[in-house]
Amino acid sequence: MGLLDTPLRAAAKSVLNTLGTSATLRQHTPGAVDVEQGIQVAVDTDTTVKGALESYRNFEVSDVVLATDRKFTMAASLITFVPEVGDRLVIGTTVYRIRSVQTVQAQDDPALLILQIRT
């Protein structure tokens, strides 16, 4: 761990918590199989987070990133898990599906998570 790692992670968390957009990160976990109904019951776990919501710039749009996709940047220390593709992010009444997760490291530990989200 580097000398500035802890202060930089704390600064990212403080700024995003103070100025960020409130959202609900909905972690989708496959559950046990209901033998009677023959289906797998999923479990959703909601976690309240804050982060910066922004649009992708024109030069970032590609086959993977659509012009309507959004980017949500949050402090990694806000949660105890890393979101996965298929999890959801709820902002207001809009439900976004997570398309990709990029981790920005500060030495050995994650500092920021950048979620590519799509309605």
C-alpha cells in the first residue's frame, strides 16, 4: 500500500458522498431451486450509494458503448462487494442494467468503480 492510497480513497469517498447522485445498487444473486415450482428463486439485495452520473462523450461511443449509455462513478469503499454485469442501479424511477465494471486502483486497493449502465 502506498503512502497516498488511504488519503486518496478517503477523499474520493468524501467528495462523491457530498456531491454525488443518490442511487440504489441492486445486487442480483441466484438463489435456491424451488422444487415444488421447479424454478430458481433469485434474491435481490439493495445497497444505497452515491456517485457521479454522466454521459459518455462522442469519442467513447463504440460497438460496446452506446450513445444512450451512462457512466456512474462511485467510491469503491462504499460497498463490500464488486458489482457484476447484470446487477442493476436504480436512480430515481429509472432502472439501469450494469453492462461493465471498471475498477480504478490506488496501489493495491480499489479506489473507484466506474459502472457502464444502460436502460
